[in-house]
Amino acid sequence: MLEKTRTQTDITALMAEIGRRAKAAARPLAIAGTDQKNQALDAMAQAILDHKAGILAANAIDLEAAVASGMAASFIDRLRLDDGRIEGMVEGIRAIAGLPDPVGGVIAAWERPNGLKIERVRTPLGVIGVIYESRPNVTADAGALCLKAGNAVILRGGSDSFHSSRAIHQCLVEGLEAAGLPADAIQMVPVSDRAAVGELLTGLGGTVDVIVPRGGKSLVARVQSDARVPVFAHLEGLCHVYVDKSAGPAMARSIVVNAKMRRTGICGSAETLLLDTSMDRALAAEILADLATAGCEIRGDETVRELLPAAIAATEEDWRTEYLDAIIAARFVDGIGGAIEHIAQWSSNHTEAVIAEDPSVVERFFAELDSAILLHNASTQFADGGEFGMGAEIGIATGKMHARGPVGVEQLTSFNYRVHGTGQIRP
């Protein structure tokens, strides 16, 4: 018990020091010029390329441990790095460098009758804590996005990606130092002990301004429950695809398979397929067969199982399950009204897609659903900040305050009001 207490005391002191250093680094970062921040980002991207072999070697250590522990294939896919994914990290950082600098941007300006000129201006949030699992590429995305928005960041990656994330983090620090920015602007928690997460959620004595969790349902639920600072997050991605009777057959078949099977372990992967009862049954059967051929397990209602006898009978639990695997729940619904009713009951308000050519169907879908991302005739796999032109994202937020949808550089800023007078006093 004494050793446990001493260890907890050590972690508390460690995290408090990290918070103090992040707060100190946030001040010069908030006033850093666009050119200096972009110089750091370009140097980070080059460092990742220069150290690619070391990053892949570190990732191999994490992968070996993951396989030995029996980790699910979908989580191993999230963890795995290769030449293509490293190139993707580099492209993401360079894309962020190419974005307009949000800091100092004037959101709105107006003049009062008394001559006061008022501006609403974007400002950095300050210090952001990012808690994530499995995906080591989040290290690069989060570090780069926070830097561009003028924020310091404390990264706490999962124990399963510990070596990979540390190798990437060293490249980010190299980029900061090359541009003359404080190395403490992007810090990584150097221990895998879960007590460090608990400390970060306290806000570290007021030094942390926002927490962003990126991981499984249990992690996000804990963060949302225990955090003493604001949280940008989504609990889970229960994403739906509705195929209307007016849908183009080739488009419907292509989108449904891509929405589910392109990458099954991401939060934008479709988890429920809704089929219009009035649609052509041959097309419905083809869509279901396409999924099965692609290796997807289908859990369906009675009509689905009539069209695809290999389908498993769906239960109520399937409508509320985020599989993050090659499994999809499917059912027939009574047109757009039935689709909206089902989504409103079961959705996590993350991402929904409608495949339809009837504009009245699309109009109802957009008007009556309240998810953060709604798509028409496009795959749910586009629910990603990079695909939205944000360079990358730090996560998807489904709340309704401040940030919603992909959280990019603009969402990582706040604002203040700047009032210019000519000697006015209030009567």
C-alpha cells in the first residue's frame, strides 16, 4: 500500500509539472507568427520522413505485443503503421501548414451608435489535453492541429501504442526546436499508468483548458464522467445508411459496401443499414449479397433474412451496437419517415447517410435529423476532418456547444471581443 501511495504521489507530481510547462509554453505559442508555426510543421513532416525506419521499428514492438495479447483484428488495424500511413501523416501535417491561420481572424465586426467599434476575434484555447487509444497517427494529427491553432498540447496515448507514439512525438519536438518554438508546446505523458489519465482529467491545477478523448466507448465515457474541464468528444459512432426507393442502383451498391467495409474500425463506419420497404427487392438482395461477399456478417430482420438466408436474426441490442468490425445490422423501414424514426431512436448523433434521388427525401433527411454529420449520396467514411479539407482532425464532437463534427484548427480556438473607442464613457 505504501508503494502504491508513493507511486501515485510521483505521478501526481509528474503530471503537475507537465501542466506547468504546457501553460508556460502556451504563452509564446499564442503569439507565434504564422510563418514560424508553419516552419515548425514543415520540419515535423520532414522529421517523420527522416525517421520513418525508427517509427516502423517502434510500431513493430507495439504490434507484436498486441498480437500476443489477443487484441482484436480491428484494433490491430488501428495500431498498424506502414509506408502509406506514415506518408498520410506527413501529408496531413503539410495540409495543416497550408491552412489559413485561425488565430487573430476577425469572425465579425460592427459599430454601435455611440461610435464603439466591436470585433469578435479568434484566440487560442490555451492548453489542450488529448487522451487516445491505439492509433499512433493521432499523435501527429493532434500535435500539428493544436500548434497551428496556437495551443500547447499534452498527449496521453494508449499503452498499446506507447512505443509508436513516442517515436512520432520525438519528430514533433524536433520540428518545434527547428523553428525556435518551445519544446514543451507538445508534450507526451511518459508513463502508461492509468493514474496519469485521472490526473489529466482534473485539469492539472487549472493549467488544462479542454480535454479531447479519442478512443473506445469506455474511455470516452470515463472522460465525460470524470473531467473537470470542458470535453470535445463523441461517445460512439452508431452511423446509419438509408437506401431510399429512389436511389440509383449502382450508387447504392457502391456506397453501402464502402461505408461499412473500407475500414470497419473507424468511427465513421456504417453500423446499421436501413432499406426502404418500397425499393426494388432485387436491388436490396444485391446490396446484402455485396456485403456478404465482402466478408461482412449481416444481422437482419425477417425480410432481410428472406433475401439473404445466411443473415443472422437481429435483436434489439444490434440497433444500439457499435461493432467496429465487419458486422452490420440491417432492416427494412417504411420510407424516409421510418428511417428518420429509427435513426432518431438509436443514433449516437455522429454520422448518417441517405442514398436517394428524390429531393423531397433528402430535404426531410437533412431537416429532421440532428446528427453532427449528414451526407447525401456519399459514404459515411467521409466523416473525417481531412476529407472535409481541414488537413486532419483531432476527433469528432457530437455535442452542441462550441465544436461539432470534425474538430479542426478553427474548432481549437475560442474568441474574445475587442472594443475600440474614441473616449466614450457610459452614462
